[in-house]
Amino acid sequence: MGHVVVVGAGIVGLSVCRAALLNGHAVTLLEQGTISNPSAASYDQHRMIRYQYGDAEGYTRMVGDAFDAWDRLWDDLGVRHFSNTGTMGISLAAEDYTARSLSTFRKLGIQHEVLDREAVERTCPQLNLPEGSWGLLAPAGGALFASRIVDDLARWVTARGIENRVHSKAMRVDPARGEVVLEDGAIVSGDLVVVAAGAWLPELLPDYAGIPTFRQAVCYVEPPEEYLDAWCNGPCLTDLGPGDNYAISPTQGTGLKFGSGNHRKRGRPSDGFRAQPSEGHEVIRHFSPFLRQADQYKPVRMQVGYYVMDASGRFRVEAQGRTVVVTNCDGQMFKFGPLIGARVIESFDGKQSAADLNRWAAGY
């Protein structure tokens, strides 16, 4: 039995804890805030799991494995924090993200349906699309209830005897020695240290000091009453218009969430988690050209998070000495959390090499 030290109690850190426990290891979890931490990028009403991944075949395949990993987690938790709404991307131009996703679906045999503009608008009557647009509907996919998952997973690992060290801010990691130096000067060491610290990573390891961090603010939205049922009973939208716009359905007590890549900007957690009053309207504006009664959509609240993302857009799960660093998530890693946690511990147990783990995580 080994001792696994995990830095960060988000979905990846907690999933590593669970996998380590299931494989007979002792676990110490270090979290700078509370467990669960409302400021963590993992903590939100919902996140989307979807097969639409453009021409990234590796990640599209990985989604199928992620669904299996979630099913195993539901068995452990005794509850299914997921609504299978289906997911749909809207294509507006040749060779755009949705068109590339369709090519990948066909190549890999992913179940799907192609809808013309009229069929999309029957499925989603809240949309008003231009001529020539079409939709790619995947029946498997939808909303993962993120904060419910994190809360229950934290309770599950705690009940099974991990050492939870809350308000224990990591200041420095020595990868070779497998040591974490805390703010109070204490040193925590393990046979394996897994750093899943999100946008706080650059502060912990000099090798990652230059990796870009970004601020993303998503908007919970009140739609017109006429289209509330359409949003509640329709698919999550993976792509709607230029700029990586997506919408997660209001289902099982959650709100309608709009997110846009156009609203991402460079930033770091020390910048704070408050949104400007105008930001909600700015996010909605990216969706407005494609919405009926667009002027009736009202921002309810903003959720601010920070992510690490470099130009590659590929996850990095990198071994250094007795340490594994999980990073470069771009906010996309939640859907893969339990799967990544299992793979990290499999590598620690010698079932997969560190190099193979890194290639797999990068989608190759």
C-alpha cells in the first residue's frame, strides 16, 4: 500500500482520492479552502458532457470511456447526478466545429442524427437560425450536476478514511522528493503527489510559471416564459455561432447557463471572483442573433472561474519524479474527472507507463 498526497479538492483531485482508496492506498488531501470549495473551478450547478469534439478523435473516443467511469461513480455514490438531455451543435459554415464533429462521428461510429434547419427549430423552437444552417444531435450527453457531484464525492472519500487537511495552502512542491510545503511551513510527503490545483498551479511549480491562466465568466439566464419549456426539455447546445458559445439546459432544479469563448480573458485567481454588472448582457449578446425574443433574455447571475490553457488545447498529465501534475484543462476536464483519476492511479500501480498516460491524456 502506498501513500498518495493530492493537492486540490476539485473533481480531478477527489477522483484521484477515490481511485487511490479503491486500490488500497492511504490518502492525504490538501485543500487551501474548504471541502467543497465554492471558489474551485469544479464547483458550479452543471457542466456538459458531449461527444462533439470537432476533429479531435482521441477525445471523442475518450468520452465513451468517461461515460463508463461516471456509471461506476454513480454506483459508488448511490445516486446519478446527470441528466441525459442529448447535445446538439449548430453548423453555420462549411468545415466549422460541428461539421468536423460530424466527420469524426461517422468515422468512429458515434450515434447521431443530422437535422436540417427546420428540424432544428422544431426541436429547439427558441432558436432562429439562418438559411443553410443544420444541427448535429447526439442522443448521449447532457448536464453533469457539478456541485452535487463534488459534494457527494467529498463525503464518499471522507467516509472511507482519507486525511482531509482543509485550509492547508500549498506553497511549493518538490517533485523529485514527493513533498508539499504548506503555508505554515509544514511538509507533507507521499509515495505519489498528485497536483490538481487548477489555475493555482503556476504558483507551486517553477516549470509551470509561464503557463497561461484565463478568467471565464458564464451567465445564468432567465429566458422568455414562452420558451422556458423548450430550454428545459431540449438538448444542451454545444456550439451556437462564432466564438465557442454553448448553453446547458435548465434541468432538475438547475438554471439555464450560457457560456462563450468570446468572454474568456487572461487572468488569475488573485484577480477575484466578482463579475462586473455588464458582463451578463455581454454573454447573452453572443447568443442574441440566434434567439427568438432575444431582448427578453435576462441575466440572473454570473459564475467566475479560472483555468489553465495553452495553445495546444490538450490536457497535460505529466510525471516528474514522485509527482504527477494534471493541468491544461481549459474548463473541459470536468467530464473526464473520474476517468482521469482512475488512469493516474493505474499508472502509479504500474499498469500504464507515465509516457503512455501523458499521450492518452493529450488525446493521441
